[in-house]
Amino acid sequence: MATLRSLECLVAVSDYGSVTEAAARLHMSQPALSHQIAALEREIGTPVVQRLPRGARPTAAGRAIVADARAALAAAERVVATGRAVAAGTEGQLRIGCAESMTAGLLAPVLRTWHRRHPGIQLALTELSSADALAELAASGRVDIAIGPEPTHWDGHLDIIGEEEIVAALPATERPSTTMTFAQIAEHPIVHYHPDNGLGAWLDEIAAQHGVTLTATTRTRQATTAAQLAAAGLGIALVPTTAVTATFAGAVASLKPQLTRAVVALTTTPNDPLAQRFTADLIRRAIPVPTSIATQLTPH
């Protein structure tokens, strides 16, 4: 296959009409340039440069391919320029997978900052309710970075973003205290989770460790919806604080003992500059707790 260097030599001879001048312009020796032209001619099977008593010019074959040679060189320059721009954080695309409950509280502020600071970066977002499904997206290369709870299995690179607390969401009129035990929670109907959301199975395991069973009156795939249904009086919902929005109309109580889970960023390309920078911004932001929720969780 013809090399970019041999195509560059052909274009230079065509532009300057001289092997000597072309070699000087390309900062190479004349024999080295002649060697590149000869390699190109062997690849094509016909001469591409005709040497004259004074100077040189492309043959018919040379003239036929010189336009494509210029296009190939321009494309190579664009490849390098694009790669440098991506490395510098000025161009490119970052595909992000995120747990649905974390999109508004954790991810949205970082996305907003990136849109402002890196307008040339395209951000593609996929939301799922299962940590294991997010891990599959990252492992298959369908997203560059996946953000959510720690999955059941993961063999790639993992960064800890922080810890988020699981709290009880309930109507504002039914808040018994700043804390609730699993035994107290089990006495109420539960707004629980669809099997597609791994949070439900995990909470059932924790409840079993405390010797109780959670009785679901309704199920949803999204923690944010669970919190809203609890506020509407359908039961108690166990939700991460990232799922409780600033406009949440209900009340919250910490669990006793306190229950937390790790929030992680998964990637199979840890050296990718965009993934590195985005993860670093997430870590710097940490796990937010809405002021209204923090106030409710603070003992009075």
C-alpha cells in the first residue's frame, strides 16, 4: 500500500517541478525522495514521475493520482488535528451512561458545565435503572463511561465518585422522626421497585438481614418516581438522596443504622482524556444532597 510519505513526495514534485526542490521543501535528501517515488511506482506498477534535463514532472499516471494524493494528505492532517483537539478537550464525543436517579442531581450540573466550557464536545446520554445493565453498556463499548451504583460484576477500570445515603421518603404529614429502623418501615406499605431495577433486590436483602420483609403495594422502575409516589401517600419509599429533587413535597428520614452505597464511574478506556476529565469533574463535585433534604436529616 502506498505510504503517505510517498504520496507527499509525488505532490511535492508536481508542485515544484524538480526532484531537488521537492526534496529541499520536504527536508529530506534527494536519494531518499527518489526512493519514495520508486516505492510508489512499484506499488502502482508504472512510472509516476518523468525526469527531464531540467526538472521533473508527473507522468500521465502521476497526474491521474495526484488529486487523490492531495486528498489523502489532507485527510491525514485532519486525523491528526482531530486527535489533538480531542486530547485538548475542544472536540469529540463522549457517550455517557447514567443511573436514572442520578441524572438530575449528580450528572446535570456537570453536563451544564461541560456544555459551557467545551462547546465542541458532543455529549450523548443513555439512562438505565440497573447498575448491571450500565456495566454491560460500558463493557460492550456502547458508552465511554457509566455512572451509577457499583454493579454486581465488573472487570474494568472503576473510580469511586462518592457515597450516597439511602433514606425513607414519605408524606410530609407522616414523618415520625429524623430516623427510622427497618422494623418500623416494614410496618408500612412500600413503594418498591420493578425487578429491572437492582435497587429493589438489594433493599430486600438488607431488610432480610434485619429480619423483616418489605411488602410492596406498587412498583416503579425509577427512584425519583418512587419518592414522588411516597410523597403522594402511597407508602414509604427507600430512595437514594440523589433521587429526591429540590421540589420534593414529602418528608425524608435517615435509616437506623444509616445505609449508604457507593457511586462509581466505570470505563474500559481509563486513559481516554475525555473520560478522565469528566470523571475528575464528577469526583470534584461529589454526591450532592439537596439543602431541603439535608435540613430534614439534621437532628433538631
